Amino acid sequence: MSGALGEFVADEPALLVDNKGRRYLINLEPDKQYHSHAGFVPYTDIIGKPEGVQVATTKGQKFRVFRPTMNDYVLQMKRGAQVIYPKDIAAILMMADVYPGARVFETGVGSGAMSMALLRAGASVTGYEVREDFLARARKNVEGFLGPDVIDRYRVHVADAYEGVDFGKPGLVEGDPMFDRFVLDLPEPWQVIAHAPKTLRPGGIIVAYTPSITQAQQVRRSFNNGQYDEVSTTEVLYRTWHIEGQAVRPDHRMVGHTAFLTRGRLVGPKLDVVETEPEPAAEDPGVGEPVVDEV
Ligand SMILES: C[S@@+](CC[C@H](N)C(=O)[O-])C[C@H]1O[C@@H](n2cnc3c(N)ncnc32)[C@H](O)[C@@H]1O
């Protein structure tokens, strides 16, 4: 499992990095090898070695071996659906204020990239995904990176999120609001926002990830019914720099656009306003009489 300390063990993910910075995600199955045009590296050369070890293929191509970061894993893992880009995953964790023990409703689950970040931040995730094959992939990815123990906090179902939360599903009990946060990445998040107040607690936060600004506008309209406060829309621009000797400048390439992140916070019930007698007005000095400050 990634994040473990000490030497590499069999069946955990590892990252091979060559001298040009190219990265290859592998799983250390003891009877397998990494093959390239320059020969192969048996995984038994890596198992039992410390992180950062250098290995070489049978024809001398060298690689450093590290445990993959979540960023590496998300970009290299097998995908069903398109994943949320890591720069946006990081921002969503902060905008949704995800904390250990938070009960998060996530939909669509897709390839499980967002799920991984929520689980690693300590949340319990209830996820809805319409495609069974994507859900199976998400479970594999999550378990492959975070290990089997996390699955207790990952309750995902094949279900249409537009139809509401089905209390008949295992692990869900009707009663008090069950979720602290909603994280939405599906074509029409406003269809989920419409039923969110039934299961999101007051003060709970919704973040919707939408590639297009017209979707973001529609999300904003759905927050615009008096039930939501602290509404904002953000785009995360992420630019790396080239720094080598005197050549110091932004990198030529950057990811131009991924999506807009729109956030809203559910308000609580209005308190009854107690009518009070108005304070008596200060005495009117009278028209025409100049008000003179006492000296
Ligand atoms: C872009 S992907 C989500 C990727 C995911 N956030 C990740 O980081 O891996 C959108 C997903 O929404 C799912 N989806 C679309 N409509 C849905 C619905 N009504 N209910 C549940 N899931 C839905 C799709 O099947 C797809 O897997």
C-alpha cells in the first residue's frame, strides 16, 4: 500500500522514473517484469529495496523507483471515466472543507480519483455512479492506492443520482441529515442540488465541478433559491516554471482549462423574529432652532 514506510513489498504500486523524467506506474507482482525497448527489469530487483533505489534494465536503461504520490497515481492509473485533474482535486478538498470523519456524498464516482482524495483526507464516502463497469474500476483504483482497509469508509452504489438518495441501499438509514458535504462531477449537477436539502445538514457544503461555464451558470441558478449562501465560482490556473541557470521563465506548456468549481452552503431554518417595541426617538430639537454644541 502506498504511504507505507520501509522497503518495497510484493504487490504494492511503484513508480519507475527514467532520466528524462518519464514515469511508469507498475504493480510489484513478484513473477512479473517491466519491459521496454531497452530490455526488462524483474520486479524482484525492486521488492525488498528502499524507496529511491536505482535499477537498470538488462540493456542498461536506468530508472529511479519511488512510491507513487496521489498525483502520479491519478494521472497514471487505469481509467473508466475522465478523472478530475489533481490541481482541481486539491482545490475541491479546500473549498468543500473536507475533514476526518466528514460524511461525503460523491457523484459520479467515475474512475475514483476524487474518491481517493476524499478518503485520504479521512472522510467517509457514499458514492453514486450509473455505470457498473466504472464503479468496479473506481473500487480497484481506490483499493490499489489506499489499500483494503479504506473500503469500510467507501460505500459506493450503482445508482442514478438525479433520482435522489435511496434509503433502501445498504449503509443508508433515513433520519437525521446524513451528509456534511456533496461533491458533484456529472453532467447535470443541478439535478442533484435540487434534492440535496433532504440529506445535507444545514451548514453543509456542495462543490460542483463543471467543464463548461454554461453548466456553472446553471449550478449558480440552482443555488439561487434562498436555501444557499456563500456561493462562489472559481477556476484554478496552475503554471509551472522552467528554472535552469539564467533561463528562468514560465514553462511553455500549461493545462489551459479543465473546469469551473462552484460552491454553495446550505443555510439553516429561519429563526422566528421576536417583535420588540421600538426605542423612543431622541427628543426633536424643533424646526428652526439651531442646535448649539455646549461649550
Ligand atoms: C467525469 S466522470 C467522474 C470522474 C470522477 N470524479 C473521478 O475523479 O474519477 C462523470 C461520471 O458521472 C457518471 N454519471 C453521469 N450521470 C450520472 C447520474 N445521473 N448518476 C450517477 N452518476 C452519473 C458517469 O457515468 C461518469 O462516470
